[in-house]
Amino acid sequence: MRKGSFILLFIVSLISLENQLFAQKGTIAGIITDAETKEALPFVNIGIQGTSMGSTTGIDGIYQIQNISPGTYNITASYIGYKPLTMIEVVVTSTKTVVIDFKLEPTDVKLQEVEVTVSRFEKSEESPLSKVSIRSAEILRNPGGNRDISKVLQSFPGVASSVSFRNDIIVRGGAPNENRFYLDGIEVPNINHFATQGSSGGPVGMINVNFINEVGFYSGAFPAARNNALSSVLEFKQKEGNPDRMVTNVMLGSSDLALTLDGPIGNKANYIFSARRSYLQFLFTALKLPFLPTYNDFQYKVSVKLDQRNSLTFIGLGAIDQFRLNTDANKGLVDSADIERNNYILGYLPVNNQWNYTSGVKYTRFGLGNSFSNFIVSRNHLANNAIKYQNNIETPDNLILDYKSQEIENKFRYETFSSKGKWKFSYGANYEYSIYTNRTFNKLFTGQGITEINFNSRLEFNKYGAFGQASRDFFNKRLNLSLGLRTDFNDYAAEMGNPLKQLSPRLSGSYVLTEKFNLNFSTGRYFQLPSYTVLGFRNNNGELANKGRLDYISCNHYTAGIAYIPDNNTKISTEGFYKVYDKYPFLLNQQISLANLGGDFGVIGNAPVSSTSSGRSYGIEVLVQRSIKKG
């Protein structure tokens, strides 16, 4: 009886605690400024759509809305003489203040109320189609997404789904290595643990979804500011740290334990930091599996507002991954099929240790009018080691594979975005100093006997790029056109050193048929450098075996579609695409194009190739999007 009373009291206490947690309220706060002058705007009205809650900015442009029930909301700021602006799907929690800053653009409308008709499906002039904006709330509620952006993207049209244990992003028939990733404008080579070198996929995502505010997913019509992509560009916009106090969050997931910290640093800066460690190795040991993976990652962002026109952003993302063999997996097993499976896997899987990081800083300078410039410096480093002994007996004679490789990139990029009248401009340049090392010893058992690959490679070269883009609307904003041009070149080989040879033009347009229907099109020629594993491969004589046979991969895109937006929260679009590839690396020994590889573990491209394969992909996509708003 006493035991039953204790259990009942414990359950009642849990229910009471749960009710207290859900009864806690959240807060939204921020500052509202003029998008052109950067001056704070007083007496701006801020409201939460579907509720009677709202606030007004003070003389300093700062506002705060308190006592908000946790949930997802649309927040609108409106002011006489300015275009109203709505922030879509703002996630409010009881643990921290949500910071939402508004930059309002002046309008010709004076001294009258302006009805808010801002749609969440606003399209950019450079990319009127083939772009999807994904809010953090969509990532969290995606069924089967497991809080992983790569898994979420695989549910979109035009993105092929891979096997359940892989995060490969295969967009419109392209290869996994044709995608590029940016965190707050700073390029990150890979976003997955246990990455396939020479490609981009892996089994588990590195990016903490708690950092994400929004993801821009381009499957075509790439802005000229982004290079080296043939299939997609992903722009991650990360959240700011809590401005009030430090907030600690500990989360136990299905495969890892995560710690997240965020808070203020004085009056002008804030931070957000997370670290994760998996416990899969314990689960796999208990399940008698023959391999034991362990992953660790860290991520941080520090935002510093120097003054009204100058800001600094520091970001970092890194991982330490270990893949060991469980040679005791068969102990206690009696099922012959399980034993045979384990022996087979133990026979070919190597021990793999891999780590990588990206760190960078972005300085943003806001100019007069609606213009700003970014100066970005970053460094990324990948180290990948794999070793394998025959029958897992670690003696020199049994060594089959000893692979050690590093990829290091030091990058600088300058870019300016501005507008003048009906015109919008962007231009900039980039420089990159790259280092690649590879120490490979590999015994291959073939029908003709044993073939031994043994080389040591070091490669250093420079990459250069420049771009410009101009956009303008016509016929009272019914027609919008955007024309861009960029070039990329390097000093790896003479074939790649001519900037005119890699000229990459792109043209996109959008025409408003009716208030709810839009016609959109884009075309462009894009280039991508082959992977470092291909560029740095050497034969047993120490010669760069592929130099002279390689060139930039090219891909021509042709896309057209129609979009129907019946209301501010719904979009139905249909797009047709046609892609033509040329000069793709072709594996000379295996007689297969690298475009068909990259969806498995290990390394691809560490072999003789030539830029001789070509191909095409085409299809039709239908996408229905609807945002979920509260109220």
C-alpha cells in the first residue's frame, strides 16, 4: 500500500511539473531599423498574426512581446511610409527569448494604412524558381527526418532518396559531390559524419537543427556569387544567441547526447555553442554487430554588432569520427548466418579515423542606401585515415591498406550587394589556397595476381574567381530579369588556367500572369573542379597521373515552370528541367564515370581518370508547400 501511494504521488508530481513547464510563457524581442539608413524606427507596430498580442517600438527601435504561449507564429511589423514585413513560422519556446530583427524598406505610400499581404514564398530576382525556403519548424516536424536536413531534403521532388543509413543528396540526377553548403555565407565542404572523401555524403548530419533559422535550397538558377556547384546550393541561416541570459539545453537523442549553450557576451555580442557525442558503439556492441562507429561534433556562432553599420560573425563546425571493428562480435553467437555475415563484414571493412573542421569570420559593412559588403575569411581541414590487415591480424606482412590523406583550404571572398532605382547589383571576387596530401598503400587482389599501389602525393595550388549580376523589373513589376556572369580558374594545369574558358553565364526571369500565377524560367552554364582525390592521384613513379587529362566539369541547365500561390501560406509549383553534362571524370580501370559513384563509404576518385564522359538528366517536378501558422 505504501509502495502504491509512493508511485501515485510520483505520477502526480510529474503531471504537475509538466503542467508547470507548459504553463511557462515565451518572449519575442528585437530592433526595427530603416533598411536604407540603418536608423532605428520608433513607434512601429508589431503584431502576432491570429492573436491580439503585439507591441510598439520605443525611441531606440527596440520592442518586446511577452507572455506568449510556446508555438509557431507569423510576426508582422508595419509602419506608415514603409513596406510591412512578416517573419514566417517563428518558433517560440519558454526557455529563451526569440530575437527577431526587422529591416523595413521605405515606400511611396504616405499617411495611410497598408494591408499586410507579404507571402512566405517571396522569390529572389536571381533565382525566381528552383529555390525552396525551409524553416526550422519544417525540419523538426518532417516525418522520418530525424532532425537532419539531409533526410528532410530527400523528401522533396527532384531529390533522390538513398539507403536508410546514408545522407547523400542526389539532386536532379546529379552526383552527391555536386552540392555546396554555406553557413551564414561561409562555405562548409561537408555537413555529414563519416564523409565519403571525393564526395559529400555520410550516415549522420553534423549540423545541429537548434542552430538553424532557415535553409535556402537551390536546385538550379544559382546566384553568380556561388561557385563550384552543378546540382544544388544550400544556404543555412543560423539563429542568434539569447540576448538576456545564458540558456543550457541537454538533449538525449536516439543515438547521441547533446549539450547546447547560448547567451549574451556584453551588450553587443551573443553566442550559441553545441557539442554532441554518440553512444552507438555501446548499442552496436550489445547487438553483436561487427563494427563500432563513434561520432563527435561541435558547432558555434558568435555575433558581434560593432555599431549600426558594422558587424562581425564567427562560425565553426567540426567533427571527430571513429570507425572500429568489433572482432568479438561472434562471441556467444550460435546462428551460422549471423556468424557468416559478421565474418564477411570483418573481412573487408577497414578501421577508419576521420576528423574535419571549418572556421571562418565574416565582416559586414552596411553602406549608404540599401547596400552592404561582406569580407569573408575561412579555413577548412579534413583528415582521413584508413588501415586494413588481412584477417585482421596486425603484422606488416598482412597489411592490405594504409591510407592517410588531408584536404586543406584557405579562402577569402569579397562581395557587394546594392540597389539603385529598379536595378539590383552584386559583384565580387574570391581566392583560395589549397593543399592536398595523400599517402596510399593498397594491395589489390585480381585474377592476374596482386597489384600494389604505393605513392605519396602533395599538391598545392591557387584558385581564383570573380562574378557580377544585375537584376531589374519591367512593366510595373510584371516582368523581372536577372543576368549573371562568373569565371573560375586555377594554376593546377594549363587547361584550367584560362578565365575565359570557364565563363559561366546565367539568365533567369519571372512574369506575373495574374495575382496568383507566375511563369518562371532560367538557364545557365555551370562549372565544377574535379575532387582532390582525382587531382592529386599519382602513379607508382610519383607522377600526377591525371594531370593533362583533366578539365573542369561543365553542366548546362534549362528550367521552366509555373507557380500558383492561392494564399500567403500555400504554394503549388510545377517545374521541368534538362541538364547536359560534359567532361566528367571517367575511371579508366573500372570503365565507369565518377558521376555514378559516391553513394558508399570510403574514398572515390583515387585512381587514373580522364575528363571524357558526358551525360544528361531531365524530369518534371511538382511541389505543394503549406506553412502551418498559429491562430
